[in-house]
Amino acid sequence: MASLSDIGVAAAINILSAFVFFLAFAILRIQPVNDRVYFPKWYLKGLRSSPLHTGAFVSKFVNLDFRSYMRFLNWMPVALQMPEPELIDHAGLDSAVYLRIYLLGLKIFVPIAFLAFVITVPVNWTNGTLEHSNLIYSDIDKLSISNIPIGSDRFWTHLVMAYTFTFWTCYVLKREYEIVATMRLHFLASERRRPDQFTVLVRNVPPDPDESVSELVEHFFMVNHPDHYLSHQVVCNANKLSDLVNEKKKKQNWLDFYERKYFRNQSSRPSMKTGFLGICGSRVDAIDFFTSEVERLSREIDSERDKIVNNPKSVMPAAFVSFKTRWGAAVCAQTQLSRNPTIWLTEWAPEPRDVYWDNLAIPFVSLTIRRLIVAVAFFFLTFFFMIPIAFVQSLANIEGIEKAVPFLKPIIEMKATKSLIQGFLPGIALKIFLRFLPSILMLMSKFEGFISLSALERRSATRYYIFQFINVFLGSIITGTAFQQLDNFLHQSANDIPKTIGVSIPMKATFFITYIMVDGWAGVAGEILRLKPLIIYHLKIFFLVKTEKDREEATDPGTLDFNTGEPQIQLYFLLGIIYAVGSPILLPFIIVFFGLAYIVYRHQIINVYNQEYESAAAFWPDVHGRIIVALVVSQLLLMGLLSTKKAAQSTPLLITLPVLTIWFHRFCKGRYEPAFLINPLQEAMMKDTLERAREPNLNLKGFLQNAYIHPVFKGGDDSDSDATTEELNLKPALVATKRQSRRNTPLPSKHSGSLSP
Amino acid sequence: MASLSDIGVAAAINILSAFVFFLAFAILRIQPVNDRVYFPKWYLKGLRSSPLHTGAFVSKFVNLDFRSYMRFLNWMPVALQMPEPELIDHAGLDSAVYLRIYLLGLKIFVPIAFLAFVITVPVNWTNGTLEHSNLIYSDIDKLSISNIPIGSDRFWTHLVMAYTFTFWTCYVLKREYEIVATMRLHFLASERRRPDQFTVLVRNVPPDPDESVSELVEHFFMVNHPDHYLSHQVVCNANKLSDLVNEKKKKQNWLDFYERKYFRNQSSRPSMKTGFLGICGSRVDAIDFFTSEVERLSREIDSERDKIVNNPKSVMPAAFVSFKTRWGAAVCAQTQLSRNPTIWLTEWAPEPRDVYWDNLAIPFVSLTIRRLIVAVAFFFLTFFFMIPIAFVQSLANIEGIEKAVPFLKPIIEMKATKSLIQGFLPGIALKIFLRFLPSILMLMSKFEGFISLSALERRSATRYYIFQFINVFLGSIITGTAFQQLDNFLHQSANDIPKTIGVSIPMKATFFITYIMVDGWAGVAGEILRLKPLIIYHLKIFFLVKTEKDREEATDPGTLDFNTGEPQIQLYFLLGIIYAVGSPILLPFIIVFFGLAYIVYRHQIINVYNQEYESAAAFWPDVHGRIIVALVVSQLLLMGLLSTKKAAQSTPLLITLPVLTIWFHRFCKGRYEPAFLINPLQEAMMKDTLERAREPNLNLKGFLQNAYIHPVFKGGDDSDSDATTEELNLKPALVATKRQSRRNTPLPSKHSGSLSP
């Protein structure tokens, strides 16, 4: 059991490491040579030009202005200065609302922590239960509910606190839901014309022996939406083509690398081996090899492109159908077309950037089966992951390590080592395990067949949260307890087991405090350093970059990873809410995390991340729902705890809490959730009417024609894509857009989601 | 514990009582004087005229043709002869599909019973576990899984059977869902024009300081559905008016009664007391009193009617909005209108007969709170009802009774009494408790604010099922077990308790067999006798009936009570599915119930019941869902049972069963359920197009004008309603229809739901 001083050491280490990260960041960011790594968003927006062009040679790479080193924390106030509306214009609503999650944490926990330290902590401290018990305990546990004698009237304090905290949390949640819903509606209403406002994705077009998919879609909508149907765009299975394009890109990179190598050292042409990882196989001239490879792939790409355009079999039974009015699209997206509910499925088209093209090719029939397979796989993943964690946790106990490897005892017994192990190990072990996870979960979501990136990320986030809840939270409590108390359990009668668990839950607080410090504090501080992108950028600059355009592409700003970030925050909400009543000592650590993370991520969103898509905060119902889950869990745990404390008269009062919370959730769901799912007809009609008045002669068909074409048709980096584009122009259903790499074009600010007409 | 001979006695008694009921029915139904009680449906349809008009005086009342007494069971084949399409025409789809639930029971359980008796029963019987144990057991238990020794390989039989039964049940369920969905769609497609096809109910119209509700609705839909909006009908709060009308009707009945009394005995005018129940208060002349009362009420009704028509405050913020096309209505019903999802709520209008007018007046804001209140109330109702049942069940144990009232011991110990008590008492006690319930549950649903009778009945049915599941099923198993085995439990270690429960579940089979016989066999046979309507009819004929029209009204055909009937059937499904693997001895009793009930209810539906509304089998998803619940519960119980039998190697195989079953449910839900909720646009468009081609000059507005007027405005039986109708004609929004009592008019066959244009 970690004592107060162990916690102190761990805190010192983590604060120090956070400080080191910040210092490193402060030094690295003001070096011009790193400018593109730490401010890529401004480059993408075209608002910042490379500092390499100006000034003396040395100052191109190293900042020699020593005064700027003194103000190494001045990015913090700068990050906080940008007002929210400007932030929405700058980075999109998704990012701005994402930041509000951290703010929500502060709003919930600061008043709760204040109340808890003024009221609960003194009530807990002024008892002597633990001192007179034979349980292992630390000073920190004396601040918790464990220190109150069984059957004491002091539990009424905790009951009242549980009510207060629940009501406060619900109040804040409701207010936040309302604000976010308004922000979303305002954002959607103030947007310019976007293709997805007029477009509906139709899936599972039934096969027809006489008509092609395209004809069938046209006829069906001509009949069933006669007044509103405008045009459509069939979906082609271009997965193979996009694989080829990607492969070509990779080979092109190698070609660039070797060309550059040869350019620097013209004495010998670079050579390589063709086999596995360049280790085995015959030795060939690298430049020749990759040139021929690139040419071969170009030919293959051309023939594949032809095949897709000309072969009706490559057309999937799905189409993007566009309507003359937003009203028509809203109606079509919200209604069922056919009497058979598994064909002619309509849903809002995601915005073009948000479409996950690979999954459009999945036939609908297999979706149900895929869902079952993924559910089973996730179940196994979740429950068999527990074994290694339990093992590591048992090692993380000093006594456990000493027993396992007795010869290390002298080293471990040194005070510094001991504190280090107890402060770091449990947190780090967990963290490493969890690193593997998000990509597996994302693969699962992709396999399941969601058709937009935002949906993929939301589903992955849900799974990640469930995983963390079971494995990190429950796993840590139950396994940890089990390893320590198993001996006791086996010799106790059935009635005493829940008591011991009830006592152990608050005692796990110390473990979670170290976890918060390692994962939260140091993790967030490490985030700002961007070590991985920094290294990759410099490697690329050194090996690949030939032109200024290449340099632009070498900067990968990355995106805010909703699928891992949000569940991580939710874990802190869960811990905070659960420990708020029992062990409020956890709360300051969580508040520090929320504050630090808010500043860091605000900085990153302003300067670094460039979101791939804009879902207009569609994730908020998930965020809200998970905090409600945390609330209900905390209430149930408290009920269990108090019932073991013989404070049984409080049970009926505690049962009403989850009932009220769930009712509150249903109320919020009914009141606010539709704003995140549905485009109401009134809004659509209003925008239509305005538009008709302003631009009576709008050529909507032209505007929508090329919106939903698979990105590989939208002109890649190939020299030969022009030919294809021309060819495609002959086929109206597959017309490619003008060649344009969105990456390099400054996005129109304010409407990062809209394509200019 | 009831032995085989006890069961035999109970079976004999129940078969005898069923036989007596059938005999009584056979005699009563062929008496001309009862003709209207046993064939009311034919009278309502105008296809049968009163036999009282023809023949000799005596044969008007008593059937003297003795040959007809010989064929006393010939109603059974007659009931089965009507083919299903004719049955749908005759009694509506709801009734025809309701009968299919019984057929479904037969389809599921006959093959299962056959398999079980060929395979499982011999496997169970050829063991001697119970004989060598010290548990109390009966011969019937020897047929069950209890008789197999712990850890035996014979449990593989039960495992394979569990799989077979699950797959068979799912196969039958899927096929049935498909058939019912097709029937529903065909029924809806072949219907004539009905007002509800064009109409949407709009609730929670937001208050507007400048416009009345009617104006606001008109403007809103003019703007948001400009091409489709036709007309609307605001909803008035006429609850007080309909109370007054009902009261007047009651007083009118008393007036008729006293007038008839005076007519028979003109010597003295009847008198009565005005106080409570006619017991206290001052004595007055009854005819005068009721005449003045009726007059007073007529005046009050007139003034209330005026108030509703002229006072804008009586207009509720809700309206029935009609569209020019079915397509427009389908679109409006399926989409969200306003950005605020709690105002301008649209849903399909129920057919006019199905509207529960009282609840249209509930403001929407209170609905969430009402739902919470009802949920809490239902929880308490469910869990506090267990106490009396537990008490009665404990008494139903012979030994328990002997201990409680020792002086009755000699009587109880007589063999006949003992069998009687053990065969009847537990079932009857439960049955009496359950009699109180449906009306309470219906009140709850009404309070909750559903706006159609069909929704009210479906919700009540769900609650009734939950109640029965917890109290009848779980209550009987756990409480019964608890009372018998509590002593054992207290002296056992923790590991042995689940074992004892596992053994006890199959041993409860004998209790449920008696329950099935009393509730199922005798109950169904009693149903056909219609004792209560028979008595009421004859009382009315004697005391109230003056004219032929009165006689028509005296017959109350009643309706099929879905809210109690369906959950009752579901209990048999639950018992059958749960005991199919462990104690197949239950199955023949259940099959007899399903067969008997099918014949009896088919007869009743053809000859007696007259449904109030037609929901086109909207209840089928509930039926399907509950059978799935029964399947999953049975699989979990079997898992518990087998794990206590040390057949642990089967556990992973058993876990996959509920997973597959739930997946199957989700599949069916996605595939078939929308057919029961949504009117697809394709269908609507098809019917619109056909209609436009056939009747290009249709006056739809005229057709829809009076469809959704509160029934009290639709002309009652009052002499003064003509005046009101005229008055209402001045106000287009509240025009009353032609005076017409649907009760007395033969309904157009085939389209029992459609109002002739």
C-alpha cells in the first residue's frame, strides 16, 4: 500500500517529467526548423509562410533570440486567448466541442471538490476506525469513507453529498447538452451550401434483371420522389484501385529516396535486394527497379480504372441520390421507401470527406452477420485481456515482487526504488497494454461496415470505453482486491465478502492517483511535444523532400483521435464521480488533469491538428451518455458500500438516485438527442426558401455533379490521371472533378466543411 | 409433493368441469332466447335476425328439437371450417392473427413434445438418482432431468435437445413473423380509402401570442408542406362533455327502468330515495326525479357544448392534419418538423375508432413525469404483490395447512380432499389474485397518456406479462422452493445452494401442471359459456328493454381482451419452453391447452366478439419478442441447472445459445418490425397514383372533413344533438357528421375499419 509520502514522490516525479516535457517543447517549438511540426495548421491554412526563406543561414534552423527562451510558458495564455467563435471558424465545431469536454470536467469537479474538502474530508478524518482495525491502510485512506465506523450516523453526510453531487452533475450536463445542441444547430444553419445537405445515401438497391443499378435508381426515385429528385451517383467498388494507388505512392516514395541518395552521392548508383525487407533476393539497381515498378503500377491502375468504368459488375448496389431541395433530401433520409425494410435503405450522406469508401462496397446482407462476429470478438478481447493485467498488477505489489524474485530484494528495499516502482509500475503496465488496443478496435469497426469515418470513430470510442471500464476500472479493483484479500475471503462466511469488497474500493484510491499522474499529467505534457511527428518530419526532410511541395506534404498535422481521447477522458470522469463521495482525495488530481489537458489540447487544436472531417459535434450524445453511466455506477457502488457499513436505513434513499438519474437521461435524450441525428424539415424549408430568393438561377446539378466521386477518381498525383478524367467525362455517372489536391489548397476559412461551388 | 395419482385426480376434475361447461354451453346456445348472447356478431353485421319473431310461442324461448341436443359438440368443426381469408373479412386482421398465436403454440410444441418423449424421457427415466437420494420426489419427477446422476454423460442429450428446440422455435418464429408481416401489408394494401391514411396527429403545438392553434397549424403546414397540406381539425378538450353525456345515459337507463316498472304495475308510481345508493335521503317519485335529472343534464350538455365550440381555451395544442396524398401524410408522420424535438410532434393518426380521446387533452410536458410515476408505481405493484402469493402458496402445502389449523387434520387427511386441495388450491389462489390486475394496469397505461386504444392495450399487455413472469413464474419457483428448502439451505455451505435450486426447478413441474389444468383447460371451457354476459343480457331484457332497438343494444358482444389474453398465452409459452428440456411431461398439458383454446376462441371470434378497433396486427412484434424472452430465460436456467450437475464441459456450448437467440431477434427486428410501425413511401405513392387514375375528381376534403371529430360531437342518442350539429356546421373546424350510430348500422363487411365516404 502506497503511503502519503509514496504518493508525494510519484507526484514529484510526474510533475518533474511534465515540466521537462514543457521545457523541451518550449525550446523545440521556437526553432524555425521545427516550425512546420509545431504549427502545421497555419501552413495548411496558408496563413504562415516558411521561416526558412528569410534571414541569415543559421537563424533559418536555430533560434538565436535568447529572450524567447525566457518566455517558455507563454504559449499557455496564447492558447487560451482565442475566443470560442473564432476557434470554431478556425478548427471546426468538432474540435471546439471536444475542448468543452475538458471544461465540463472542470465545471463538474471544481465545485464538488470544494464541497467535499469542506464537508466530507473533516467528517472522515475525525474517526479512528482504521487505526483500531487490523486492515492494511495508509494515511490517504484515513481521508476516505473507510475511516468511518460501521453503523455511524456520519454516513448521512455521504448520502446528502451523493444527492448534491448527482444533482449538480445533472444540472451541468443538461446545461452543456443544451449549449452544444444550440451550437450545432447554429453551425449547421450558418453553413454555406454543401453537397451533403442535398444528398442521401441509398444502400441495398435490389438487383433487377432488366435494368442497371443506375437506371433502377433513377426510375425508382423518379416515381417515388417525382417533385424532388435531381440526380444520382452510383458507387463503384474501387477498393482494388485505391490499393494500387497507395502501392504506387509507396513505390514512388522509395524512388524519390533513391534518386535523392544518388543525387547526393553520384559516385555509385544505389542498389537493393528485391526479397523480403530488402534482406534476401537478387541485387538490382534500385532506381531502375522502382522506376519500372511505378510504371507497371501506373499501367495496372489505368486498366483497373477502365475496368471500373466499363464493367457493370464493379457498380455496387448503392448510390448517392441528390435532390432539388434540402427539404426533399431531409424527407428521403428520414423515411422508409420500400415495404421491405432491408432494401432501398436511405440515410443522410456523410459529407464527402467523411465517407469511408471501402465499406460502401459491402453488400448489406452480410452486415448483420458481421455485427455478430464483431460483438463476439469484442467480448473475447475484453475478457481475455484481463489475464495479463492481473498478472502485472500482482507484480506491482512490492511484497509480490520480492516473493517472485527474492534476489532483487536489496534493490527494491531501497527507499527510492520502492517509491518509484509503486508510483509508476501499475500505471505504466496498463498504459502499454492499452496502446495496442485502439487500432484493433478501429479494425473491428471497419469490419462491421460503418460508412463514415465519424461513425467509425464513435463506435471505436464506445468499445474502447467499455474495454477500459471492464479492464482498467473493474479489473484494477477486483483483481487487485482479489490478490490481496483472497486469503481472507476463503476463510470468511458468505455475508462478510461484500463487506471486505466495500472496504477495499475506497482503498484502491492510491492506485488510481498514481495512474492519473502517469497517464494524465505526464501523458498530456508528452502530447504537446509531438516527438513522433517531429522525428518523422526530419527523416522525411532529410531523405525524401525535393521540392517545396514535398516539404508541405511531409508535415503530417494529424488529427485529434476521438476514438482514444474521449474514452480516456471518460475514465477520469468515472474515477472522479465514483470517488467523489468516498475518497475525495482523488479529485484534486483529476482537476489538475482536466485543467492541464484543456490548455494543451487548446494549443494543439489551434496550432497543430487538422481534422479530416466535420461531424458538427455528432459525438456529444455519447459523451453525455457515458457520464450518466458513470453516475449510475457510482450510485450503485455507494449503495453496496453503505449496505456493508450497516447504514441500511439509507438504502431506499439511495435506490431513488439511479432511478432519477436514468429518468434524467431519458429526458435529455428525448429533448436534445434528435438535434444530433435528424435534419428537421422546418430548417430545411427555411434554407431552401432563402436560397430560392437569393439565387433563383442556381445550377444545383452542376454543383452536385462531382461531389460524391470516389477520391481515387478525383485526380491523384499521377500524371496520367488527366486522361482518365477526360475519359470519365464521357460517362456522366462517373465524371471526375477537376484535378485538385485538397491537401495543398488553403481551405476556405470559416467553412472548413464546405466545398466552394 | 403431488404424486402421479394426485395429478390424475386433478386432471379428471378439470376434464369433467370442462365437459360440464361445454355441455352447458351446448344446451344454452341452442335456446332461441339466448341467441343474441351467443351470436351477437352476426346480429351486428345484420346477417342474422331474431328467432323470436317466428314459430310457436314456446319455441321462441326454448329449443324443442331434441335432435340438436345430441350434436352438442358440433360447434367445434363449424368453428374450424371458416377459411382464414374469410375470417379476416369477417372479424378483422387483429382477431385472425390473434388466433395464429395459439396455432404458433401448436406448431412449436407438438414436434418438440414428440422429440422429447421419444428421446429425453427414456434417457431420464432409466436412472435411479432420485430413488437413492434423500430428497422428496414423486413419480413425475422421475421423468425429469432431476433423475440423472451428477456428472453423467447423458446431459449431452439435453444439450443437443436445447439446441434442437431453439433452432426449431426460431425457425417457426421467423416463418410466422414473415407470414404475419405479409398478411398485414396485404391487408393494408387492399383496404379502401380510410381517413387515417391521409391524416397525421400533431401534438404539442407551441403557444403563440398572436394566432390561435388552428391558425398556427394551418400556417405552419402551409409553409412546411406547401404541396401536400389539405386541412386540419383541432382537438378540443371534451372530457367534461363526455362525462356529462355518460351520466345522462345512466340516468336515462334508470328512467327507462322505472317507466317500465310503472307500465307493468300501474297501481303505484315507483318511488326512490335520493341519497347514497338509494338507501338514505328523502323519498321522491322516481320517474319525476329522473325526468328532471335528464333534463338538467341535457341543459348542462348544451351549455358545455357551447363553451367548447366558442371558448378558445378548450382547444388543445394538438390537431389532426390531413394531406392531399397518402405520400404527404407518410412523409409528415415519419419526419421531424421543428428543430426543437419536443414541439410539433407528428405521428400517424390512429384510425378514428381507435383514438383514446381523453388523453389527447394531456399537455405533452407532463408525459415524461407521468411515465416516471407509472414506472415507479408498477415496480411497487409488482414486487409487493409477492407477499400474499407467498402466503397462499405456503398454505397450499398440505403439511402447512395441517400445522396452521390442526383441527382440520381429519378432513384434510381424507384422500379425496387431499387431492382436491393439492390439485386446485395453488392455481386458484393465483388466478384470483390476477383477476384484480388488468384493470389496474390499464389505468396505469391510461395515466401514462397513450392516445390510441391499441397502444393502451399493448402497453398493458407488456406490463401484465412482466408481472406474471416475476410473480407467477419466478414467485412460484423461488417462494415455493424457499418454503420447502429453507431449512436445508441454512445448514448448507455456499456451494451447495445453487445445486439444490437447480434440482428444485424441474420439481416444480407438478405445480405448474395443476396450474395449466385449472387456468388453461377449465378456464378456456368456461370462456365459451359467457356466463356473465348471459346473466346481464337477461337482466337487461327483463328490466330495461322496451323497443327492438333497446334489445339490440342490450347485447354486449365484448371484445377479445388482448391486454390479458396475450400475456396469459405467453405464460404457457414460457412454461413450455422452459420445461421442454428438463421436464417434458408438462408439454402434453400445454398442447391440449393450445388446441382447446384455438377452437374455443375461433368460435368466439366468429360468433361473438366485435373488436372496437383494427390495428392490423400491430401487436405481433410484442408476441414475437416475448417468446424470444422465454427462449433466453430457458437457456440461462438450463445453464444454471447443468452447471450444478457438474456437466461443466457443456457451459461454453450453452452460452452461445442465448447469443445466437438474441442475434436472431435483432435480425428479425430489423427485417420485419418496420412493417408494423411505418407506412413505406413506395406503398403510399402506389395507392395515390392508382387512386388519381381511378377517381380524378375525388372530393378528398369532403371525405376527411368529419373523420376526426370527438365522438360526443358525432351525434349521440340525444334528441337535441341535431341543434348542436347545425350550430357546429357554422364552424368548419368542428363540423359534426350526419347523425349515425355505428353500433346499429351493419358494418360494411370486408372493410371493418373503413368509413364509407
